[in-house]
Amino acid sequence: MMKFIHKTASPPYFYKLAGLWQPWLAAITVLLLLAGLYGGLIYAPTDYQQGESYRIIYIHVPAAWMSLFIYVVMAVTAAIGLIWRIKLAESVTVCSAPIGAGFTLLALVTGSLWGKPMWGAWWVWDARLTSELILLFLYAGVMSLYAAISDKRVAGRAVAILALVGVVNIPIIHYSVEWWNTLHQGPTVTKFDKPSIDFRMLVPLLIMALAFKVYYVWSLFMRLRVELLDRERNTQWVKSLLMDNKE
Amino acid sequence: MNQSSLINVFVALVKRDLLLALRHRAELFNPLMFFVLVVTLFPLGTGADSKLLQTMAPGIIWVAALLAAMLSLDAIFRSDFEDGSLELLLLNPHPTSMLVLAKVFAHWLVTGLPLIIVAPLLAVFLGLDSSLTGLLLITLLLGTPVLSLTGAVAIALTVGLKRGGILLSLLVLPFYVPVLIFSTNAIEMAASGLPVMAQLWILASLLILAITLTPWPTAAALKLSLS
């Protein structure tokens, strides 16, 4: 088992493997996205209260799920990278941050688009929106810390420490924001009733969530391949790879 | 060479940092002046409506304290990093996390405690009800050490960088959100006559959490910055 992990985590082997997987991941992403969008925009029935505008949840909710999921992935790989000094794990932490920030931004923008007809304002200091905004700041911190340190090996580990501190803080921040809001405004904000969602609405949502997950893996692999080439540019395998391509 | 115990080293380190701070009194006063200045700017910006200021007072004082604490963070490790004494500190046989705790404690005595001493004056400036001043001080007493402790992690990560200023605020401020929320909320609740023990307990538990957890990542980040 350990042998398999070490083999897969070695940069040259992973570079090749990720290259093989890429077209498949791309195809699955596109298929799932098409199916999910068709299901969400056409197949799912209109909501009796919110009309057609509820359909933005098919982008918003999966994006919000992914924004938290990716931070957890970053923290887990950060721990792996710090404990076992696996270079690939460090790279996963670093490469996930921009994707996670993208999903967070997407969730914020779609949330505010949905908020305009529903709440009558582009921005409401709703607990979930606010903690999502703070999550965006956390992602931005990780990205700019990585950009600021010129030695990328050191930068990778600094980011790993920050991601671990962040993941301890996220629940604290989330619940404190939730508490702050409920005490300030009371439950005037409409929320989704998760259990009472129609089955025909739920299935496209789950398909979209899956599509976003596969998309994450796909774009992560693309970023990882570039990152690995960049980090290992002085090693033999990168040189021979470049030589092979030239011929 | 005699092996000194951890307690002795801890006390010696705190004494040394306090002495250093006393010799650089100007640096000591700068965060304090900043704190007073920011609070003074608010009435100028929002108008001197005493009712408005009264409701905003806890928020203004706490946000100003947050910014002042953040600006003073740089002093924890910067000068030691530049003259090389930080490297000697890491060579010390005692656990680095404990030494970090000593340095942060000394830093809090120098920068956090003066904020608490000035705060009643600012509360008067903003017309905060005098019965609430005590509570404001308690929240500051529980909250500002948390700011120093969590800020130490971020400053340890960025101490090796030439321009860490803006980056530091991006790293630190999201972590300050819970302290801000619970402190200001406690004062607002008390103003409307509600019990505030829950908020104070949460602030106390945040403090204990910060004391026990943050020295490790700070020590790890320092080692990384010096490598």
C-alpha cells in the first residue's frame, strides 16, 4: 500500500498519470454539466414561491459546497505534506487555493444575483453570505502568502501551516457569524428547506454537485502538471521530457 | 554551564523584552496614539450625534483596538529577526513554543495592556454608558491576548519578507472576526439589560484555545522563516 502511494506521489509518474486522466475527466465534466443544466433549467419544476429565479441554486449551492470542500482538502493535504514531506501533497494545497477562491467568488456572485429579486438587495449581511465572504479572504491570504515568498519550497510549507490554522478557525468563524446574525436580525431571511425539496429538483442538484467535483479534479490536475514542471525544472525527468517533445 | 529551568528562561525572556520595550518608548506609544486617533476620527466622519455614537461605541472601540493590535504585531519578532537573536532563541534547548508564548506575553503587556488602560477614556469620548465601561474592559482583557496570540502565527509566517504589511492584514483580520463579534455583542446585550455571561465564557474559551494551540504553528512558522 505504502509502495503504491510513494509511486503515485512521485512527480514524474504522477505527471504521466494525470496526463492520461485529463481527457476522461474533461469528458465526464462536460457530460455531467450538460445533464445537470438540462435537469436544472428545463426538467425541474418551477418553485411555487420563488418562481423561476430559484434555478440559480443549481450553480450557487454546488459552488458553496465546493468552496468549503476545497479548503478541507487543502488542510488535509497540508497536514500530509508537513508530516510526511510529500512534495505532491504540498503542490495540491497550493494549486487548490485559486480553484477554491473561484468557487467561493462564484457562490457569492450567484448568491447576490439571487438575493436581488428575493430580498430586494444585492447584498444582505446574512450569516451564510458573510462567512462565505470571510472564506474568500482566507483563500486570498493563502494565495498572496504563496506569491510573496520567493523560495517556493518554503512558500509551500508556509501555506500549509496557514491552511491548518485556517481550518481550525473556519468553524469558529462560521458559528460566530451565524450567532452574530441571528441575534441582530432574527429569522427574517428566507432559507432553503433542505428536506422538503422536491425529488425532481434534488436530482439535478446532485448531478451538478458531482460535475463541480469532477471539474475540480480536472483543473487541479492541469494546475498540478504545470506546477510540477515548474518546481522540478532542474531534474532529469523534466529535461528528458522536454527533449522528447522537441524531436 | 548550568541548565536553567523552563520557568527561569520564560521569566528571563519576558524581562528582556520588557526592558527592550522600555528603552524604545516611542514604539510603545505609537499603537496607543493610533488607537486614540482612529476613535477620534469616527465622530468627525459620522457627525457628533451623541445617540448614534453611543450605539456605535463598542464597535468603534473594538475595531480600532483590532487595527492597533495588528499594527503593533510587527514588533514581536521583527527586531529579533534582524539582529539574529531569534536564531539563538531557536537554538535554545527548551521547546520553542514555550519561548514563543513568553515573547507574545511580553508583547501583550507592552501593547495590549495600554489599550485597556486608555479604553475608559475613549468610552467617555463616545458617550458609552458608564455602567458598561467595566464590561468593555473585561472584553478587552479577554480579547486582546487572543489578538496577540493569533497574530503571532501570521507575523511568524511573514517575518522573513521585506514587505509584509498589507499581506499581514489579509492573513490576520479574518481570524479576528470571532473576537470582534463576541466582544461587541456582549456590550450591546448588556446595554439592553440582557445577561452576557455566555459571551464572556466564549471569549474566555477562545483565549484558552489560543494559548494552547497557537504557539505550535508560530514556532513551526518561525523555523520555516529562518531556514
